[in-house]
Amino acid sequence: MPSSSLSLARSLVATLPSGKAGLFNPWADHCPHDAEGNGPAAKLARLAAHLDCKPEFILAGEAPGYQGCRYSGIAFTSERLLGEGAIPRIAALSDRLSTRRLPFSEPSATIVWKTLYRLGIAERTILWNAMQLHPHRADDLWSNRTPKPEEIELGEPAMRLLIAAFPQARIVAVGKKAEGLLSDMGVKVTGAVRHPANGGAAEFSRGLQALI
């Protein structure tokens, strides 16, 4: 992978804190459920590979989830999809990412990538989150929670850095929460689409197709 994409990945991650209670940094913190070989360095390398393109679109969600980015290092991307070799620029995994009996499969991730391929923009899209740390309950690493306002602010520097790195890319907010976060940051988006979760798959797909 080019050094430029690895440099960008490192710069993005350098803006984020690590070791904060209730917030997991996939590219700096170690998870007890990481499989051997899937530490922060491996996740950073996958992020760098994902960034190695000239994107026309940046799809921004709210925050990482435990079934996806926590172990993959890429927003809206699950262990199962990586194992199937479904992600551009990343070879199919030969090893597991988590110690869970079965690979994590995130419904939203599956819908997002299926839609990107159907619309012919999978190779030209970067996936990201307005807040890049995984917010979880203190008593359960395998949980998701809504980030607090002060936590959301932690993601703004990386969001701005990514936009500056790809000024030609159109920013698309995925879901009302992401749209609100980006608006609060003063980030101008091309449009917003329905989040694919909770029965929103068809509306997400139609919304994205309309934007492109």
C-alpha cells in the first residue's frame, strides 16, 4: 500500500484519545476478544488500505459498533465481510479477527456494501464515522450506546482531516444522528440518507441512488 494512505491513516488516528472508559479506539486500544494478530497495527493497516483510493463519496455514520469497526478497523465493515473478501483493496482474511465462536456479521455493514456494489461505487467510496471511537456500556464490551455530546467532539478533528485529504469527495450522512453531528461540526454534506438498520435498507438504497 502507498505510504501516503498509511500516513493519512496514522494522522487520523493520532487525533483520537485511547484508554478512555466506555470508549474503545480500534487503532490504539487492545480488546481482550481480539484474535491473535488482530491488534491495533492490523486494524490500522486495513484502514490504510481502505483509504488507498480517490473517493467520489465519503459515507459517514454515527460511531463504530462492536459487530463491525471494533474488530475490522473500517466503518460499516464486519469480520464476516472481510473473511469473504468482499471489501475492495483488502485480500480475504486467512485468520479470524475476534475470539467469538462465529465471525461477527453486522447487518448494516452487509446492506451498505451490497448497495455500494449494486450502484457501482464500491471502489470509489470511503466509509467513516462522525465519531470514530466505539461507545459501549461499562459492563459490556459487546454493546453499543449513543455517544455523549462531549464524546462526539472527540471525532471532529479526524472528520475535518479526512475531508481535507479528499476535497473532491461528496460527504453523505448515513442516518439522522450522523447528519446532526456533522451539522453541529459545520460540515457541509451533499445529502443524508436513511440508516439501513431497523428496516431502513430499501430507503437507504433509494436515497443513495438518488444522490449519485
